[in-house]
Amino acid sequence: MPSKVIVFDFGGVLIDWNPRNLYKKIFSSETEMEWFLENICTTEWNLRIDAGKPFAVSVAELSSQYPEWTTEIEAFHKQWPEMLGGEIPGTVEILEEIIQKGYKVYGLTNWSAETFPIAQGRYPSLNLMDGIVVSGEEKLIKPDPEIFRVLLEKYNLNAENCIFIDDNLHNIEASRKLGFEAIHFTDPDGLRDALSWLGVL
């Protein structure tokens, strides 16, 4: 059994999750869509949901703040599955190769506990993991060092033996401070090159 353990982020690495997959159907103008996502349903707002805040509460609060955008805000919850664009094929192939070589694989994801089961039911790659830590279940989000410690303690792992893959540079930097080896994901080819250089592939 290889000594290294591979830890995957999900959204943007294994799964194409992007609110634009939904909102491009709602807004006729890309400019208006981007304004909405930068000013109303922002990344920071969504991260609070990923950290365990209930969708219903988040949507109700934001709708009361911006009543003229209520329909569009509610779509974030009601039509959430439409934000899923599918598995990222090249990364899924890499995941399967790693497993075939005998590596243990884990997931560490910022994801709402309410919506993660939807993705897990839809995409087989998420069920290949030896274990998963979901931010919404832990009420912690990356890059908080504490959620990395939850992963290590829950599955009895050592950071020095883990290769962590994420598309968010802040999360990469946080993991490195804790002793993880880390790969900043940009595309499957780059990931393959990095894993080959590390001797995994």
C-alpha cells in the first residue's frame, strides 16, 4: 500500500459546480448576471451556507435585504441542482488511476450539508472516497486550519503523508502551513503532471 494519501477538493476539481450554470438561464445579460453574483448572491454569502447556515434562513435574510431580487435569490436554493455541470472527466480518470494503484483517497470540501447528498447521489466519483469531510456538517470551512485537523483526526492521517488538491490558493496555502504537500489545481493535465512529478502517477 502506498504511504501517501491523496485528498481531493470537489467543486472545481472533480465536479463542475458553478452558479453561472444556473444564472445564465435566468439573466439575459452576462453583465447583469455577474453583477448579481458579485453583489447579491456573493461568494461570501454562499460560504456561510457551506459553513452550516441553513439555506432557508440565508435566502430569507437576503431576500428581505434585497426584495427586488427575491425571485433570483430563491433560485439559488430552489434550482440549486442546475448549478451542477457534471464531473470533470480528466480529473475523474486521474482519481480512478490513483485508486487502482492502491492509494487511499479522501475528500475535503466546502459544501452545504443540505445539497451535498444531491451531488453524491448524482456523481459516482464522490462515492469512491475512503472518507469525506463536508464543511456544512462540521460547521467549519476551508481555509480554517481546524477543518484540516478534523480530516486528520477523523481518519487518523498525518499531514506530512497527505497530498492535498484544491483549486483555491488560500486553501492550498493553509494546508501547506499544516504540513500537507499541496497541488494548486488549474486543469486535469496540470494535475497529472504534478502527480507524475511526485511519483504518484
